[in-house]
Amino acid sequence: MSNLESYPPVFRQLKASTPPQLAELNNNSNSMGDTAQASSSVDIPVVDLECLSLEKLGEVCKEWGIFRLVNHGIPPSLLSKLEEHVKRVLSLSFESKQALLTNPLSYFWGTPLLTPTGAALRGALNINWLEGINVPLCHLQQFESEDPRLHNFRHYLEEYGRHLSRIATTLFEAMVKNLNLGPKQSESSLDESTGFIRVYRYPSGSLADEAWGMMEHTDSSVLSIVNQDQVGGLEFFKDNEWLLVNPISGTLVVNIGDMLQAISDDQYMSVKHRVRTNKQAERFSICYFVFPAKDSVIRSSKYKPFTYTDFQQQVQHDTKTLGYKVGLQRFKLNAAV
């Protein structure tokens, strides 16, 4: 099987000249965001989980919204094995992935925005040059496959998910102390049962200068934790410029999401970021997202009371009708949107 056969049919045009319909999709994609190249790579702040400083963590969350996590306690052998399996599974044929990656897992492409069932949100106006696997960790034990190509895949995902749940809980508990949140404010603000992993592959090819791997956005989560490979391409927006996050093996990148911004009364800001594709090499990343309890009400001096379900439904509506996410601005007190 050639590598192209592992891509969705639309993506198989990546190494060919851009047909008119793809050019139109790319124009739509670029029209909603700043297409400027990142001005430079940057050494984002480093947080040491083994010797966690509340003061430093608070400063980083307020000033950056993104940081590199070291001494996180995930065995290097687990990281390498999981990365190997992710590449192996995503390199299967497009048809095989559709057939094998079934409930509770789901395979998606063209958009990072999924419905609550894990299906890609169709009807969105823009296309992102990515494909991926959605893994709801609380249901992962239900996934069974006799296909040898998926052997041990579930096991490594489960083990990785346990580590990420531990890391997210440790960080959030420290943030709660920094923010002086009372028990009612912090209760149900992070629910481990909502955690899920998404693995992404960003194709390489001639459209790298014309199409986004993932368009600029903020995450809807409380926290997002990213394990990116050495290809790079993750950029974030700070002080009116786009900056490239250097990939460093064995470290994780953590960023603040919309829910934590609301919970913190905008003391911690959800960071805007995007992914640029690469002409020479595919990019892989393994991401973990965690959210408030489904029906818990988020109360803030800056926003109207809302649940994550309210927020998710609004984001999906905006994306389908406008082509992009409006996000927290929809819930601002006295905001005209």
C-alpha cells in the first residue's frame, strides 16, 4: 500500500497540483484567520511537575497560557510505544481505518470539531488538513478488535490516559489554590471522566503553504496536554505575533482552555493556537483534553452562568453557520455579539 492510500480521498491530491475545488476550500480556510508565518520559535516557560512551584505556575498561566511540562512521570518507553502504534494505525488504508476504528473510538478527518458522539461535524465551511482518532477514555475498555494491527493499541492508550489524568488533576489542584477558588467554584470544574485523547496526523505535501493543518482556535477544555513529535508546526499567538513552539522530546506542552478562562474570571487566558503543515514530513501529535462535569454550572463575574453542554452546542452552531468558533464571547455579560 502506498502512503497516499492511507489518506482520505480528498487528501490524496496533496502531492498533485491543486484542483479548483481544493483551491476554493483553501481560500475559505485562509479567509478566517491570519496567514502570516510565525515570526520565530520561542522557548516557552518550563514547569517542573516533580517540584511544582505554585508561584511560577500562576505567573505562567497569567502571562502565557501555555507552558512546557517536564518531569511529568510518564515512562519514555510508554511514550515511544504509543507513538509507534499511533503511526502504524494511522498509516492503515483509509478504508481500513473507517472499518476498524469503531465505537467507542471514532476516525475523523477534515475538521478537529466533533459531535458528542465523536463524529466529524459536517457542514462546517472550512477544511483542516488533518485526520485523527477520537478516544473517550471512560469508554475505552469497550473497544475490542481481533485485528493484529491494533494489538496492544488499547492497552497503551489506557496507560497513557491514566498518566494524563493524574497530571491534569495535579495541575488543576495547584491552579485552584493559586486562584483562591472556594469549594463550590472548584467542585466539578474538572471531571476526569470527561477526559479524552485525540491523535492527529497532518499530511505533508505541496499544499503546505496554502492549507492549515489546524486553523487558529482556542481549546474548549479546562486543560489541554499535547505530546508533539519532532516535525513541529504548533504556533501560538502572544503580544500580537505568532510564535512557534519548539518540539523537545520527552516533554509535554500544556495550554489553558476556554473553561479555565471562565472559571478563573479571565485571570488565566485561553491561548489562541494553530498548526502549520510541513512540505517534507507528516506531523503526528497525541493530545489530551479534560472538561468540567457535563451538567455543572460555570459561574463567573465575567460570564453568564452556563454549562459545558451549552458551550459545546453554541460552538457547533457557530462553526456550521459562520465557519468559525466565537467561543466565550457568546457568554460575556452585557456583550453584543
